[in-house]
Amino acid sequence: MRKRIGRAALAVTLAALATDAMAEEGRWIPAWGAAQMRADGKDADAIAATGAATIRQIVHLSAGGTGLRVRLSNVAGDRPLRIGAARVALAAGPGQSGVTQGHVLTFAGAATTVVPAGAEVYSDPVALAVVAGGDVAVSLFLPDPAGPRTGHPGARATTFLAAGDQTGAPVPTDIRRIGGWWSLADVEVSGSAQAGTVVAIGDSITDGHGIADDSNARWPDVLATRLAADPATRTLSVVNAGIGGNRVLLDGLGPNLLARFDRDVVARPGVRYAIVLEGVNDLGVLTRDQPASAGTHAAMVTAIEAAFRQMAARAHEHGIRLVGGTITPYAGNDYYHPGAASEADRQAINAFIRSSGVFDGVVDFDAAAHDPARPDHLLAAYDSGDHLHPNAAGYRAMADAVPLALFGGTAAPALRPQIALTFDDLPTHGPLPPGGDRLAIARTIIAALAAQHAPAFGFLNAGVDAGNPDAPRVLAAWRAAGLPIGNHGFSHLDLGQVGAAAFLADVRRDDAPLAALGRGSDWHWFRYPFLSEGRDAATVAAVRGALRADGYRIAAVTMSFGDYAWNDAFARCAAKADTGAIAGLEASYLAAARAQALRSRQLAHAALGRDLPYVLLMHVGAFDARMLPRLLDLYRAMGFDFTTLPRAEADPFYAAAIDLSLAGPSPTLEAAAAAHGLAVPANAPLPGADICR
């Protein structure tokens, strides 16, 4: 006689078999996770007011697999948490409530469970194929939603709230959009090649404060994409354990870092690495309401360093490599309003992170995000606006600063932003100061370029100042230095003032002298005088077609600070021997160059989401020669390298400048920003025309 097996016993048996089968395929690896804390506020109130309710939560996975389980949390609760039903499914996408391929989640074979106060529970595994970069929906039915809630308020993702049990609904009805993740700690996968996990643990900067909801643009998200793209690291998943407002030493928003390190890092399965970036809230809170004594500052720095030592010891006991992230700057923040003492504390902690040997590796987030000219400030192009939290471009730069070699990766580190230097109006530009010499000016510029190993490209107006005996010597010196030269129009005509036919005739008059000067080089590059490409589409098309027929490409411009205006002002001030005015010109020249470089980066990151190789417009003028060594030093200090014009314009952004069969005009960052509906910042001011008159 066969022995009957009850439904509950059968469910338990099947769940056990599924667990055994998935265990054989590989251990469990977190594909997504969030740090748990007490979750209060309007969204928690909305859940409580709904009564018995379904919460559908969309999470973005950093790993794939054939099996899946979830970890539910009630660590902040003071009473049992009843789960009336739970399901997992593939999500239609971020910010969307629709699902497909839904599976009931069970707990020891049962469709319901109770999570004790302070506890967490795993679901039974389900056979659901998921991929890295995919989205999964976890739907929980809470019959009794009142009481202190556990969750993660800073989800930066849309969660859906609906009355009653709608866990099985493909699209819930009468939904309310809320924020936060609720009682959901982890989604883990099995049955894949995933070999381990990187946990990013920190505060709101790791949690992604300031990104658009559902954009998955936090720096750990971007790091996950980089790891997945490198064959040597694609088996690593990433878990974000950031909590906004979190501190190393004291509770605030969420338990302090030391208190939660074991649960958020050590207790997760498969963790091989942890990146810790925290401390700015400890620094800020210390002096937010009143100054602190020197002794209090020193004690806090010592305590944070001791906490890092404790975390390293805990990590190493469990075979986890701990990577230290330097604290990013926050000068100018109105909430914390840091002073010199706070900045000294930040520098002291960062020095400890970089050089103490406590960490198994270092990510210099500070170096990646700060303004080289003002190291206590975020770079303006990376600043969300509060001078503490980076924007999406800043988070991307932070992720790019993580050396994949820390995890056995082979990908090259992200390139520094690059500038291609170009000089218009050869052989001569601008008025000479008393005693000035055109050849000496050119040689000074050439020497400065050589000293910095900075390539440059010049543009010839062969008919301008052709009778000047210095003109051929300037051009000979330029070419003798190995610097290439291109076409700027024989007479420097303004296409906006003359017709296409006259303009093209003038362009072609430059061909013969260019062929002689540029022998052995690629001189078929054209720079529009005045950067004017025509007032109407017909003119633009006519000139582009003719230039294409002649084999030209356009030298587009994506960075300029109006250097020509300083050459004019300098000649006037030198004639008056006004040293004070000249000193003012020197300061304003560098300030404008810096401001315009930041403006170009801001436009590029806003419109394109990245840096591109920038093409800088300059001139061979007297003041340029005086300032070029300092200017190149400034660009180096700002993090730029120098490249050639052809390499710069190989970037896809310049496609319409390289391929003149494409519609014009040539690309500009201003036009790219405007096409995205973005505001274009004002240019840095030029020196006034009345200076030294």
C-alpha cells in the first residue's frame, strides 16, 4: 500500500530537491541588495494607510543565473512581520509595474511566512533565468502593514503600492507610485558562472543621492557595467550597501557603519571584496551647529581610523579584501558649511586611507572628483548643485576611477580628458607690444609646446601680412618643429559677409602655399575664419560639398576662451608700461581658460554623458606666448592630457566635421546641449576694450 504524502509535505520535499539541484550548479551570489534600516516618512505612512496591501518592487540585477531566491528583512521591526503572499517575476523595465514569467515564492514550502522582529528569512529557490543588467519585480502582500517598517528609503527607484493581494497581477490596478524598497534585503542567483561579489558600502554618495529615479546611474551601477565588460571580472556582481546620511561612528540615518558592517558585508554569501567610502557625514555633523575644539577634531579622526582598522580585521577574518575610498570634497555645502579644520580632517583621513597599509587597495575618489584648482571643492562639471553630492557625470567619473586591477581585471584605466591645441591666423596675429618680434613669439610658443610634449596644429592665412619679412620665417619655424598646418583661407574672409563662390575661391588660393609648406604632412584640414559656416542651409551645403570635393575635413572647435582679446589688451598695456594692468590680464587669462575648460566639460557631460577630446582654439599672439607655459600647466593640473587634432576628431562626436557628406554645420557642444533642451552657460568674460586705452 502506497503511503500518502500531504500537500505541505510534498511542497517541502520539492523545495528541498530544488535547493539541492541549484546548490549543485553553484553557490548563491547576491545579484542585488540594499542596506536595511528603519524606514519612516511619507511612503511608510502611505503603506500603513492603505491597509492590507501589495508592494511591487523593481530591482536591477548585476548578475545572472538560472535560480533565484530573495532575503526578506524585519531587522528594524519591533513586532513580527507577516507575509501573506510573495511572487518574483521578470519586470518590464525600470519604473514599470508590468511583469512576466511570475513565480510564487515559498518559505519552507509554505506560501506565507512570519519574519520575527529583528530577523531575516530566505525564500525557497525558484527556477527563473535572469541576466545581468535585467530587472526583476518582487511583489509582497502585507496583510498587516502597520508598525515600524524595515527597508531602504533611498531607493532612487519607483515602487508600486496597491490595495489587497495583487502579487499575481501582470499589471496591478489602482496603483500608487512610492519610493523606497520595503523588507527586501537581497536577490541572490545561482547556476551561473558568477564567482563572487563586490559590496560598495557607504553613505548617500554611494546610495546615489541626486540621480534620476530608475536611471541606475549610481557609481556602483556604473562599476558593475565596467566589471561586466572585462572578461577577467565579469564573474563579479556588485551590491550597493549605501545609506544616505550614514556615519562611521554614530547612528543617524541608519545604524553606524561599524554596527552594520557584519550584516551588510560579512554575512552576505560570496563576498570577495568591499569598497568603503564613508566619513563625510561624521566630519560635517561635527561642526554643523557649532565649532569644535582642536582636540575634538583630532579625536574624531583617530576614532575613524580605528574603525577602519576594525573593519579591515573583520573582513580579513572572512577572506574579504577591503578597499578604501578617499572622501570626496564638500567645501561650499550650505548644510555642513565646512571650514579649514574640517578640510584638514578630511585630508588627514584620506592620507590614512592612501598610505596606512590598512586597506588591500585604494580608490582615490577624491582625486577623481575634486577641482584641481580648488581641491576642497567638487569639480563644477561633477557637482549636483549642493557642492557635496556628485551628479550623474560625477558618479560616472568615480566609477571610472576604480582600478579593475584590484579585482584581477585587465581593462585599462579610464583616460584623462584630452585637449587638441590648434592655433589660427598663422603666420601673424594681433598687434605687437613695443619691441615685439613675430619670430620670437612663434619660437616661444613652439618651445612651450615642446616642453609639455603637447602637439599642436596651425592654420594658415597665406595672404595676410604676406609682405612682412617675419612671416615666412614664422612658418618655417613652425614646420621645422614638426607642427602640421592647415587651411584658414587665404585672406581670412568671413563667410557670413561674402558669398559661397568668393569664399571658396579664397580658400583654394591657400592650397598652393599649403602644398609647399605642408609637404609630407596631412594639410587637408580646414578651419572656418570667425567660425562662420554660413547664414543659411544652402550656403552651408554648398561650401561643405566643395570642401569635400577638395578632400578637406573640418577642424571643429569645442573649447575656446577668446585668447585673441588678451593679445590686443596686452599690446596696449605694454605700450603704457602698466605692470599692474598686465598682472590683472595674466590672472584673468588663466581664470577664463579654466572657466571655459570647465564649461566645455559641463556641456559634454550634460549632452553626451562623457568627456570627448576637446579641440581648443588659440592664436600665435604676444600674450599667448607670454602665458602658454602657465596655461599648459593649468590644463595639466586640471587633469587634461594633450592629443593631436586627427586623434581628437576621430571621436564619433566630430563625425559631421570629418565626413562632409553628412548634413552640416560642424558639431558644437553648444548645439548638442541645445538639442537636448539643456541650458548653455554663459562664456567667461573677455578683457574690456577700455583697458589701457
